[in-house]
Amino acid sequence: MQGVLSGFAVIAVVIGVGYLIGRRGYLGPQGSEVLTRLAFRVASPALLFTILADADLSVVFSSRLLVTALSAVGVAGVFVAVGVARRWGVARTTIGALCSGYVNAGNLGIPIAVYVLGDASLVAPVLLFQLVGVTPVALTVLDLSTSGTEGPPLRRLLTPLRNPIAVGSLAGVAVSATGLRIPGPVMDPLTLIGNMAVPAVLLAFGISLRGSTLPLRGGERGAVLLAVTLKSFVQPAVAWALAAGVFGLRGPLLLDVVVTSALPAAQNLFTYATSYRTGETLARETILVSTVLSVPVLVVVAALLG
């Protein structure tokens, strides 16, 4: 259980520091927005490029990844169906779908993979799937469904190529696929800049909690409850059913996919919501509640399957 507790402790401390920064007003009224822009436009693209440039893309094609992908797509599809029926709008529904199935595979998944699963590389497939597959598609939908993409049809179609997150991810994949070696003087500054991404996201999230109402009490209550239920309970249950019943996974392999699917919604989803000015409360509350709930969920999963 050390991995679960230590991973959450690190996140909680940094978010707490962000909350204190917001409470004290050290970064001014625009502090959270500035950090979000820094993470979205500069640090996160650099981080994704450096991760994917050195990644082994062959890990994407595995039964474990297929289980994780199917469970994520399944719960996201449920949220989309409800969003369409309730007319929540394309952009807001996209944020909610991401919160329902996009796991915190980076700053929380890696330490948990090390201490609970015993191998940090086990989280690589879902990390690559989210960065290469989910993120570019979701950001394209957000780009095309928000007011910032008005213009000629060709300009709208080329919108994904101007998105910094998508560009950083796809550039990293291209480097890895071609086997190019980036010189140290080029990669080292990118690594240094990329290291700002996770702290900036967590600090911005903490600052945003200043003055916010308690979760599940506002107008987003229904959407948040749906996203949290899908993320915290339905996704790991679906992953277990698929892994054990369809793909015949047992032992450590089964534990791997269920633990990965039980991770909470990723903090960078709040960055996306803030950047596109849609579903911010939905993202913030889902991340907060699913992170709290994931502690007992992961403990139970590790106890039953470990």
C-alpha cells in the first residue's frame, strides 16, 4: 500500500501548496490562469515530446492495453450518450467523457506502478494510448466545437495541427518511430521545461480550489456524479470483466489492468477545461472526488487481486 499512499501524498501536498498560494494571493488574481497557460502551451508539449521520443511504441499493441482502451472507451461512451440525451453540449460532454475514462497515468500512475505493481513500465501502454490516441482526438473535438475555431473550412480542419499538446505528442511519436536520436543540448532544455508541467497543473488546480464550493453541491452535480461513478467504479469493474472473462488474464497481468483502470481522473483534464473555458467545474470536482475515492478503491483492488 506504500505506493498508493505515497503517490497520493505527493499530489495532496502540491495541491495544498497551490491552495495556500491562492489563499494568500501570491500570484495575483490571474495566477491559476497563467499557470494553466504555461502548462498547456509550453510545459506539457515539451513533457509529452520528451516522453514519447524515447518510448517503445511496440508496447501499445498488447492485450493489457486493449482491455484498458476498451474500458475507457466504454465508460466515455456512456457519458456521451447521457450528454447527448441531456443536451449538455459537445465541448462540455467531451470534458465529462474524458473525466470518466482518462486515468492519471503520469504523476500518480508511475509511483503506484513502481510500489504496487513492481514495474514502472507497466503504466507505459495506457500512457501512450492516452497521449497518442485520446488526447489529439479529444482536443480536436474541443477545438472544432468552441468559438475559437471560426473561419474558413480549411483553417478549421488544420486546427489540430496548431494545438500545442497534439503537436508535442505527434512530434514525439514521429521521433520514436523513425529512431532518431535527439542531441543532448536539444533534449535537455526540453526536459527541463517539461518538468514544470506536473507541478504547474497541480498548483493551478490547488489555486482554483480557493473560494470554490464543496463538490456535488452546484449545478454540475448530476454530471459530476455520473463521471465519478463511471471513473471510480464502473471502469475498473469493466476492466476486470474484460481481462478475466474475455482475455483470460490472471495474476499480475490482471492486477495491472485493474489497478490502471482504477486510477482517478487526470489533473491535466482541468487544464484542458480551463484552456477551452468549458466544463471547468465538472473537471475540477470530478478530479477531486475521484482522487479521494481512488484511495479505498485501489486498496481493495490490491487486496483482492494482489
